[in-house]
Amino acid sequence: MGKGEVANRIRRLRFDHGEMTQQDLAIKVGCTRQTIIALEQSKYVPSVTLAFQIAKAFGVTVEDVFQYEEK
Amino acid sequence: MTPQQKRAWYGLAIGIIWTLAMVALFVIKGATALDEDTGMRFTAYAMFAAGVLAYVAMLYVTGWRMRREGVIMDERDRLILRKVPVYQMGAVLVTLAAWSIILTEVYHEEGQVPVVFPTLMFFSAIIVNIVFASAGTLIAYWSDEQHGQG
């Protein structure tokens, strides 16, 4: 299996949820704003726990937020 | 900037001021004065202890203030901070290697080193360890921001 990348739609989902700020999302899921920034820039892949917490914050499934893309 | 980066900048500032103050004391009085002058010896011990206390106080105060503002450390911070001991240990080992090589070369003929140097080696190892706890944190965050974690 080739090297893959985990993409996400966090930025899109934030705007779809009343332009939720990065800080608001960070507080909801219990992380720092800088981690949300790193996630949106695809510089950080979250743990399974954080991925579920983010999906729950938006009321969607993990697959709706994170996608595995094979390179 | 994450709360841990802010804390590292404060720690680095304390470490640099502390280092400069200790170096200034030994430059002005001379390293051997630690042996001969009791007042100088207690001043050096007091400055060393003051630096450690200032650093620990900074950790408590910033931790207390940041906790009131929200999350101060999350899973990403923990992953990044796992690299810091590598920088700390590397810096301390380089410091001790430098002391060993320099003292061996300078005092080789005499076959012994003045009794002041073990104290100076101890001071420098602790100072470098604390300074690189902060500098290592900043380097680790910088590295993460440049390369990410995949």
C-alpha cells in the first residue's frame, strides 16, 4: 500500500456551522487553537479520539470530516 | 503561538538573563575567586539558586494563568514536547564534553584541576539543561511548523 494522506473538511464545516471560529471549535473539543490551525493546514493528523470529538462537534460522522487519500 | 511556546519564551528570557549574570560574576571576580573568596562563593550559590527559583516560579505562575484561559496542552503539544529531552540531553552532553576536553588540555601538565571546576561544571550543566528545556521547546515547535507530522 502506497503512502497516503489524511485530508479534512474542518474549515468548510466551520463555515457551514455559522462561521464557527477556530477558538470555538478548540474549546468544544478540548484542544488549542493552534492544533485546529495545524489540522486545517494538514500539518497534523489527529488521534482517533480527537477525530471523533471534532466530528461530534459538527454533528457528522468521522468520514464526513476526514478522508484518507492515497498518493 | 501556543501556551507552551509562550512559556518557553519566558523560560528562555530567564535562562539568558541568568546565564549572563553568572558569566558576568565570574568574569568580574575571576573563576578562582570562588575558591578564595567566601563572599563570592555565597554570591554565586545565591545567584544559582535564584535562577532555579525564578524558573520554577515562572512555570507555576504561567501555568496557573494559562489554565484560567483554557486548554494549555493537548495531544499535539505532547507529541511535539516529546522531542525536547533530546535537545536538552544533547546540549548537556556537549557542555560536559567541552569541560572535559578543555580541563584535560589546560591542566594536563599539573595532573589535577582546581577544586572550583566541579562546581562550575555542575552550575553550567544545570543552566544549560534549563535553557535548552525552553530553547528545545521552541526548536521542536518550529520544526513541527516547517515539516508537520504527516
